[in-house]
Amino acid sequence: MSGLEWLEPEWPVPRRVRVVSTLRVGGASSGPYASLNLAAHVGDDPGSVNANRRRLREAAGLPSEPLWLEQVHGCDVIALDGRTGVSGKADAAITTSRGPVCAVMTADCLPVVLADHSATRVAVAHAGWRGLAEGVLEATVAALGGDATELVAWLGPAIGPGAFEVGTEVRQAFVQRIAGAAACFAGNHRGRFQADLNALARLALARAGVVSVFGGAWCTATDSERFFSFRRDGVTGRMATLAWLA
């Protein structure tokens, strides 16, 4: 037994589309990174990170080394076809071929997987509030091409609205761009707002033509046993959400 645990979507997409969204257990890291930290940029021991990535490859049966993106909270998308095991500066990755593994790392931001009903194209996007506000999901849908109504989305674990307090500037960034976004923010007694990332993602996906959306039932900040959370802990590890075509 590997000891690794992960989430998989319950959605109407053929099993040829494989998706793994890791939990924090079953790895080699210690301290604030305990235990399956998959990020090499957060201060963890490089040997532990490499061991964790190796364990994930073996346990999940990955067909290749994932493309570990240098995420910048933007809306650039990388097409992986013909590229495996290399890094890239972007916040989403897509593929239409067997072999490449799309991956994003998160610890409160929202991982979003997109695939079509025919299992011919798949994408993973890193959607924190900045990326959502800039249009990372709309850009990912556009990069996949084809009819957006044929796509299905799955929302992985992210910080929930009860834990995600933001200022007026964050609310304004969405209200000015997306119709209906105001309803995704609830005022609190501190004069700030509780933001619902999942609801904002659903609005952005609908804006791009994707109406079949699943998942979004987990809060990283309130479940320290299963999830890393930057908002909760500051110094912490990162989980990964990976998708590929088998």
C-alpha cells in the first residue's frame, strides 16, 4: 500500500479521462510540509519533494512526468502535446494526446478540470481569485477549442466562503467583469467580504459556455487533516490536481 490518498471526480466523462486530486497524506515531507508536499518552491527539502513526486507517479500510474507549471496567478495556457516533464510559466495546461499529464498545484486556490464527453481533450487550470478575475477559465475553454457546451468541468478542493475573507478591491475586480458576481460575496461584520470561489468559477465557466459543472464540495482551510492551506498556515505544502488521457 502506498499510503497516498486522492480525490477523483464523479462526473459523466469516460474513464479514458483520468483525474487525481491529491490529499496531503502519504508522503515523505515533515514539519509544515507533512507529508505529501508536491511543490519544489515552498522551502521543503528537495529530496522529500522528489520522493513525493515519485510516489505519486507510481501510485497513480502516471504515463509520464507531469508538466509542473510555474504558476503566476495569470491566464496563460500551455498545450502539452509533444511536451512532457518540462516546466512552463502558466496557470493552465491542456492536452489532446495520450501521454502528457496536465497538473496544477494548490493550497487554497481552486483547481478546475475540463474534459469533453468524447474524452478527446482535457485541461487543468489553477484558479485563485486573481486568475479567475483575469479570465483563466475562459482562456482555458478557448484553448481547448470546439463546442464549449460539450465540455464538463470538475471543481477540486479550495478554500470555502466561510474562510475566504477579501477586501472591496477583490469584489470590485469581479463585479466589474462578470454579471452576477456580486451574489458571490457576503459582507461580514469587519466591513469586508466572504468570497465564494466555487460560485465565481461557475459564473466564469457559464460565461465561457460550460454549463455542466461538478465537484466543489471541499474547504481546504477547515480540513487540516486532508488539505494544505496557505490562508490557514502560511508556510505549508501544495497538493496537485492532475489529468491525462489514458
